[in-house]
Amino acid sequence: MQNGATNFGHSAFPVFDEKIAAKMPTYRHMTKEDRRHVYLPSDDTFLLLDAIHSDFKYTFTLDIRRIVEVGTGSGVVATSLAILFPDADVTAVDINPFALDFARRTAKENNTTVSVISSDLLANIPGPIDMLVFNPPYVPDPFDLSQELTEDNALDFALVGGPQGRSVIDRFIPEAAQALSEHGTLYLIAIEANGVDELCHMMEGHGFDAVVMVRREFDVETLVIIRAVLKPAE
Ligand SMILES: C[S@@+](CC[C@H](N)C(=O)[O-])C[C@H]1O[C@@H](n2cnc3c(N)ncnc32)[C@H](O)[C@@H]1O
């Protein structure tokens, strides 16, 4: 069986397995050198994983065949999805080649199968996608996002989202709306400074029903997780 986990994804009588739902992939292979170029799993990563895991009682009953994590960084989230959904095809994308290498190693270390692909958002990823996950660069900062990604600025590309932190998110939303399958679900992280109400409103304009499913205050920022599904066509 793929990924070595219990095969309940498409069985006639799926059984919810707490142990699988709670399993956190290892990333202990991350060295100090890796951390110079690859985003270290942090509060936002863990909040996102918790949200996905808390929804799993529902999502594991769905027919989820194709999952894409955009901006995979360490690959921990994509690997966790491959563990949770052993019958699904899980793809991890990033623009950072160091992250792509590391994400491949993370999947391997955890005995999972994840396709790791270099792509600017969903440019190289055809739809339809049943589950889309993105912990984007959301920090407001005037850093020039049009410059080339190098060894030295790879972490800026992981963190910085341009003015209001929305440049990457705003490019992503219309692509996500195009790529998601009819019953697909999007999990997206943002911070209050991104203008969450306005962001949800913009998502509605692209055909989503968007709700803030988690809001958590940390020392430096308030993180939210937005869960969005496409509204049924009228
Ligand atoms: C905040 S980090 C999240 C990493 C990981 N998913 C996590 O939760 O720990 C954002 C990631 O998005 C990637 N990224 C930034 N812009 C991107 C783009 N246009 N297309 C794909 N990935 C992008 C960065 O290289 C970085 O790995």
C-alpha cells in the first residue's frame, strides 16, 4: 500500500484513525545550512497542520484524489497530507530549488510519496485539484519580488509578500479558483495585516465561499486560516 498507512481513503466503510490524524512528519534532517535557504516549520506551519487535521474527520470521507501544496518549503505539510490521504496524488510546488530538494528528502524520510515540482504558484500544475494548501509569504515589506531568487534571498521570498503582504496571495486566488475541482477545498494562511475581511471579499469575487476557520494571536502577528470552497455554479 502506498505510503505505508492504513488504506481508508476510498474504502466502502472509511474508519477514522486518530493515530494517523495526529502523526507529525519528521524534519530532523534539516541542518543549519538548510535553514539558511529553506523555511523552518514555524507557528504558521503547525497552525495549518492542526486545521487540516481537525477537518480530517470530514475530508477523509470525501473522494480526494489530487492534493497540491503551493510553497511547500520543508515539505512537512505535503508529507503530512500524503500520510493522511494515502490514496491521493500529492504534489508539492515551490519556486525555491533548495526547498524542492529538501521537500523531496522530507517525503523520503517519512516513507511517503510526494511529487515535487518547480512552479511559480500553479503555472506548471494543471487542474482539477481537490485540495489546495498554501502558507504564502504574507509579511508586508517593500522587498522587490521581481528580482531573481538566490541562495541569499530565498528566505525573503518565503516571508515577504510585498506591500500589505498581498502580492503573492492576490496572484494566487484567481489561479486557485480556476484549478480547484467542483467540490475542492482551499486552506490558506494570512495575517490580520493582510486585511482579512477584504481578502475574503476578494475571494468571494472569484467564486469562493471563504470563512476564517482559525484565528490565533501570536506575539508578533495574528494568524488566520481561511477555508474556501467554490460556490456552486448558478
Ligand atoms: C511561509 S513559507 C511556507 C513553507 C511551508 N509550506 C510551511 O508551511 O512551513 C512560503 C513558501 O512559499 C514559497 N513561495 C513563495 N513564492 C512562491 C511562488 N510564487 N510560487 C511557489 N512558491 C512560492 C517560498 O519559497 C516558501 O517556501
